[in-house]
Amino acid sequence: MLGGASDLVFDLLIRNGRVVDGTGNPWFRADVAVQDGKITDIGRFGESEGSKILDAKSLVVAPGFIDIHTHSDTVFFSNPTGESHVFQGVTTDIMGNCGNSPAPLSEQTAGRMREQLDRANVSLDWRTLGQYLDKLEQSPISINAGTFVGNGTVRTAAMGFEKREPTESELREMTRLMASAMDDGAYGMSTGLFYAPSGFASTEEVIELAKIVSRSGGIYSTHIRAEGDGLVQSVKEAIRIGEEASIPVQIAHHKAFGQRNWGKVKETLSLFDEAWKRGVQVTCDVYAWRAGATGLSATLPHWAHDGGQDRLRARLRDPEARARMRKDMLDGIPGSESVVHELGWGNIMISSCEKNRGYEGRFVEEIAKSRNVDPFDLVFDLLAEEVGRIGMILFGMSEDDVVTVLQSPYSMIGSDSSAVAPAGALGQGKPHPRTYGNFVKVLGEYVRDRGVLSLEEAVRKMSSFPAQRLGIWDRGMIRKGAWADIAVFDPATVSSRATYQDPVQYPIGMKWVLVNGVLTVDSGMHTGAKAGKVLRMNRN
């Protein structure tokens, strides 16, 4: 193909790059040709008339990254350009994680979601997952998007926000809703067993729903019940669900919280080994940071959430309920997890709140001391005042554990974040820096600077591995016929600039990003292109 190829015409030609194809194979030097949204050829080409030429000399040409664990569910309606993710080379977001998805909705749950969306000026005009995906399809976005269906969402639609076993008719309705969501194109079911209402479900209830998902070819993705003292038992529960439902298991953001639990990931990863030998496919995702993030209301025991927001707010103002919550949060509850018990308020930072913005970036213990109040009273009052809408960052992981999970052959990279931007409502607060820097931190710190992973293995964990796990066979690799989702970056400079105190910073070193063959990031600037596709299992 070298020389004599002047008659070839491509939409775009990436020349002279070091191609890391996503398989884990060593890089090779080649040109990559793009036509009609797909990779049409790989090799060495002469001049190509009419093509846009990108000279990738000294740059790496890799598949666009697939973020298997995001919470971008409704943010694309407010921020269709997805800057915080696409500037890192992410070309596909997988949503509906941790037991929570935008659908299916009952009239009651639609009312709750409408309140959230109204604040973002987004109209709620869907009930089923298919209708939600249709709406997303009609709202052009800059990256591809697919979703899981959350067991918590299905449970609440069928039986409300109740902490109890479902009746036979309620369980039938849950299985119907789950089957319908899978027919609509969900990639599987997620649970957030650490949270209410997802965690109100028993293991047996989850198994019944997982069997429905298995019949449709989906996977089971889970934020397990505990990542601290109950970590090992929670991984065993996830594996049991996979084994009894005959379904692949994806353990979300695998970690060990609390210093006394550091090192347990070696034991849990050995459980993965044993499961694979028995024929149970168990994988995980991991982010490249020592802190996690979620809502501050997750510090409360499950029973406090029983019945929904109104009953929660009443308990937050009731002295007897506050005393009981305080005791359970301090002592822990068997079969549940208390991050306060495991970390203490000194390791929990407020990341976002609407009415008390001066608390953002400050630790609960420090705020309480400055106000001369008990930290529990501070948190209860804040949650009651702000209707629970407060974000937190939890510092409790070991760097050695992060490296151990990153290096595991069973792990892939996921950000556990949303595709946002600095402007508007989505730019407020101090989000976890993984939002703006997770993938590039892996490439810069863990590949180039520390040699924790080879470049080829890191790219595999970001591309072909999640694609394979989800059954997305036409993305995640640089190969002929695949969709041209491509990230081109400088391996010498690619880095995250995001920090915990100043997280809203775009990365450096990501030169070009193509989504479905369309140049979306050009020399670190967003082109305004919205070539992303809505991905549905078995329909792409």
C-alpha cells in the first residue's frame, strides 16, 4: 500500500502514529484510514486526495476509551458535549450503575425524578428504558452512551421505597420490568447494595432478577454491600449471584476501605481466580485514586431511608432517631456498612452542597470543630436542610491496594463519574478529580512515571476489555471494520491536572479524539461535534 496509492480517498487519515490497537499486543507503526465513520484500512499509505490528514508522529493512536462505570445518566441532556470525559479520550460512557438508572419509572418514581430534572431544566417524558434511550438518541451527544438497568430503580417502581421483602405480585412486576428493560437494550443489571433502596434487596431477590438478565445475554454489575469490614463476604455474595444465575459478574470500583482492611484485595482477587476455575466470569473496574465519592446521605444506616425522602427528613429532625442513627454509624451494623465506623469524620470531605457552599472542600470534622458542634449533629442538620443533596469524598484506601487491583488481569478502568463541564449547574462544587482526570492519570502516572502498567495493557483495560465484557464487538480496537472511536495522545506529556481541591481542570496531552470517525477534540479543543451514538445491546 506504500506508494502507488494516490487514488485512495479517505475521509480522514491518521499518519505515522504508534498504534496501540487495544488487544494488549505491542505497538506498531502504521497509518489508520477512516471512511464513513469506520476504520477502513491500516497500513502505510501514500498521499490520499481529499482526506483530512492528522500527522501522529511521536503520538500514540489508540481505541477510544470505554468508561464502563459512569453516572452520566441524565447529564447529557444538560451537557451533550461531555467535555470532562471526551477530553480524556473517553468515547463511550456506560451508565445506569450502582442500582440506579433513569428508567423504568412508575408514576410515583417519575414524580421524584421530575423534581431532580426540573432543577436542570430537563423535561421528563419517558417511563420505560426504551423511551429514555429514544430521547437520548434525539438529543445529539458528543460520545456514545449505553446503560445498565438498576435493581433499585426497578424495585422502587414495583413496590416503592420500602425496606421489606417483595410480595409475589411485586416480584413478578420486578421481573417484568427487568425483562422489558433488557428488551429495550440494557447491557445488564446493576445493583448498589451499599445504598438504599438497592440494598433493601436480599441475595435471593437479586438472583431472581439476575436470571432474567442472564437469559437476555446481559451481565451483572454490582457496587457490593460492603467495601470495608464486610468486603470479603460481599465479594462472595456477588460471586454466588453470578454462579446461581449463570451470569458474568462485574464488581464496581473494587477497593478496600479503612486501614484495618488494607490488603484484603489480594484475598478477594484470589476469589476471582477460584470462581473462574468453576466457570464463573468475575471481573472488576477500578479508578486511579485513593479516595471514593458518593452522597453524604450514604453515611446513614439503611433503615433511615425506609419510606423515602420525606420520612428520612423526619428522622433527621427526631432526637430519638438521631440517637439511634449515631449509635449505628459509630458501631456499625452486622450485614451492613458504616463508613463513619471505618473511616471517621476526619476522612470525609464535603464536595458539593447547594446552600452551604463554604463547606465545599472541607472535612466534616474540621467544619464541626470550627462551629463547636458535634459532627453527627452537623451532618444530620445539613442533610435535613439540603434534602440530602450533598456530595462527599471519602479518604480511606491504600495506594498499594490501588496498584494491586490495577495490575490484576481481571480489572478494567472505570471513572465512577459523570461527563460534565466547568460551566453551569454541572460545573459547581468540587467533584472527585477522577471526573476530569481518571484515564489520563493512568496513562501519565501509572504507565509513564511509575511503570505500574505497560502502555499496551493500560489501553486494553480501557478499550477492548470493557468492550468484550459488554459484548460490543465493533468498538474497543483499532482494526478494519470497527467504528472509528480513536484517541491520539502524546505519551510523554499526557497527564491529569485535577486535584481534590481544584478538580475542574482539563488534562494535557490528548491531541485528537474521534467519535464514530468525526473529529471531536482537535488539539485539546472541542470542535462542537455531536457524533455519538446510543448503544443498545444486540442492536448495534
